[in-house]
Amino acid sequence: MTTLNPAGAPITVPAGPPPKRRVPGWARGAGAAAAAVVVLVVTSALTGQHELTSSGTAQAALRLLLPILLAGLGGLWAERAGVINLGLEGMLILGTWGGAFAGLAWGPWAAVLGGVVFGALGGLLHALATVTFGVNHIVSGVAITLLAAGLTKYLSTLIFQPTSHNPRQSAPLTGFDTYSVQPLGNWLGTVEDRHTPVLSDLAGLLRGLVTGFTPLVLLGLALVPISYWVLWRTRFGLRLRSCGENPYAAESLGVNVYRYKYAAMVASGGLAGLGGVALVLNPGQLGYLEGQTGGRGYIGLAAMIFGNWRPGGLLAGSALFGYVDGLQLRAGGQAVHDLLYGASLLAIVVAIAWALRRRWLASVLAAAAAIAAYAVYFLTDTVPREFATYAPQLVTLVVLAVAAQRLRPPAADGLEYRRGSE
């Protein structure tokens, strides 16, 4: 590069090294997904546990990730606007009751609308408490969860008990029809049933994704790119995210911060309510049952944090938790035990990756985790039923501990905002 010195004579400045090309986020996500599939296929082949890659497990995982994904999307909308939404569990509960109430009267699409409306009312209440009255976000979220649990218990006794004869559940609902991509599904089923190593495993995983899905699954998955487009590619989304980064700077540019926070919270509650509908319209249940959310609102919040407040990462975290949940429901402790073998393989891959980047401490910790997981696998034959039941929650804790070092939440997340002050 040539420039001029103060005397006007040209001098040559050596060019610096070319900037490193960053791998696009979608490519990193695709690579991580491919690595996870490879680990599952290898684990299934080495342990003989075919449930790890069966179409039934993949199908169950797809259905079970949906409420977690939608709750996480609700948290994403709220926290990108600067509001911590610890009330996602409560809004999920409201969505289950609202969906069951409307679904019993008018069918599955009415259940979707009812769940969204009830969840949005929970989000509106959280916005009223935190944005307007300045209540601590954590306190408000916990209060909404407790309120939702008590309110739905009372309403269930009042409305569902006369028809179901049980105050804790509703009568059976009419669900959506299920659909499959044919003839692809039949061909994949034929390949899966041959039990050919690797090939049948891949066919089983893919078959579970293209068979037995409902319109609600397609809607939930479509909301991931829609949320990304709205929040990162529109003027509305830019203004909403500015409220979560620096609301006073946004205010100085003419943004009505209160309005955007309220809009984000209504969307957050509606998405969480839709997650509740996904639970009551799950083809394996089709009805409201007290306590059926099982902490999935909190797991959705953890998936959002794991995804670093981005839709793509949130989808990956939801898939992880949904897969573990589906696996333990279908195959119990033995499959979760064999999954420890896969976890040790994955930890070894992570240790090698960190070593190549000269992150020695992280590499050593990953190697230690691999040894610990394999030791538990080698020294035991199965895992207790209680451990298998709470495997998704345990995975949540482990994943958050691993991901904690790279997190970057919105700068003003959870901070009180008052117009005209700073």
C-alpha cells in the first residue's frame, strides 16, 4: 500500500495479513448437526442399541422438541427486547389449558388459537408488571408461573371435571391428521428394517423426520426462520433489538421503547402458549393433564441461552433436549446408558478440536469428561429409572455449564427502563 509522508514523498507501507474468513453461522450449525449424526450412528453400531437411531425415536424427538423450541422462541423475543421472561413455564401452562378448552369446543385449529391467546395474556401481564410498574423480572416471572398453575387447576375443576370426571385432566381432544412424505417414507422404512450398519441408522433418522408429522410441527419449525427474518432483517426487528441493547439510545432516535417491549412480550407469551398447544395436541396424548409441561418452559429458556440468543442455536438446543427426552421415553435407562458411550466419543472430538486451536485447558477438561463418561458406561450395565426420567434436565445443566463461556446476552437484558431518565 502506498501513501505520502509529510514532505509529500511516496512511501510504501507493507500490507497487513488478509483478514480471516469467518465460517458462516449456518455452516457451523450444519457441521455440528452432521457431527452429532455421525456420533449417533457410530454409537448405535458399536453398542447394538438401534433405538438411538430408530425412526420412532427421531419421530418422538421431533414432537417433543416442539414445546421446548416454541418456549425458547418466546424467551428469545422477550430478551431481545430487554425483558427476562422467567414466566415461560407459566405461559406454557396457560397455553395447555387454553388450547384444551378451545380444542374441546371447536377442534384443533381453535386449540391453536386458544393456546396462543392464553399465552399472550400471560405475556401481557408480565409486560405490565415489569415494563410499566418496574417489578423485578425474576419475581414477576416466578409469580406468573405460580399464578398460572393455580388458575388452571381451579378452571380445570370448574370446566373439565364435569366431562372427564377428573379435575386434573380434560376429555380427549381431536388432534390433527398426520402426514408423511411418500414414497420416500416407505423406501426408508425398507432400508431401516434391513439393519444394515450405518445405512439403516441414517435411514431411520431420516424416516422419523419425514413421516408422522402434523401441521403444528411444520408451523413450529417455520417460526424459526420467520423469527430470524423479523428480528434481524426488518426495521421492526432492528428497533425491537435496540430496546434490548440500549433503550435510551433507541429512545433518542424516536423509538417508543414501551411499545416495542409490550409487542415483544405479547409475541413471547403467544409463542409459549403455542408450545402448550403442542403438548395437548401431541398424538401420543391428545388432552390436557395437570403438570404435563414438566419444566419444559425452563428447558426452553436453557435452549435459548445455549443458542446464544439466536434462532439457529435455539433450534439445535431444542433438538438435543427433545432427542434425549424421546429416547428415554421409548427405550428407558438402557438407551440412556448407551448414550453415555456416544457422549464420550463426542467429548473426545471436542477435546481434539480445542487442542488444534491451542486451547489447552478446554481440551484437557473435555478429555476428562470423555474419560468420566466412558468410565460410567463401562462400570455400569444401565442407569436408574429416575436418572433416565430426568435425563433432559441433567443434559440442560451440562450444556449450560459448557456453553457459559461464549454467551453474549443483550446488553440491557433485565434492566429497568424509565422514559426520559438514564
